[in-house]
Amino acid sequence: MNRAKRLEVMFEFLLFGIVFGIAEDLIAIFFATGKPITWEVIGIVVIIAIPFAIIGELVADNIDFIRLFRKFFKRNSTHHR
């Protein structure tokens, strides 16, 4: 995958993560508190959701979880024999 396409995909996932992060936080706040959602609450949620979406995208994009799981389970299966 060329660099431009990779950046495009990364930003699509980042935007998706921000939108869904905001939505899930607002839903959780509403059901946990029972209070109406105000513009102040939305602003706080946006400020908090963006860095977590960025961190999540950077971690998910740069770690090969399948390789880590295989290495972990291969190592653990040899210890139990």
C-alpha cells in the first residue's frame, strides 16, 4: 500500500473512531447520569475523545496483534506440556 493510500485509510479510521467515541461517551453519560446533554458536555466529550481516538489509531495501526497473539499462545502452549 502506498503512503498516500495508507494515510487516507488511517484518517478514515481516525474520523470513524472520533465520531463513534463521541457518540458512545454521550450515550454513557446520558444513561449514567440521567441528565440532559448540553453543549458544555458535548465540548468536554469532544476534547476527551479526540486524543483517545488518535492514540487508539496509532496503537492499532502500528502493532501486529495477530503476530503477538501467535507468539504468546505458542509460548504458553509449550509451558503446559
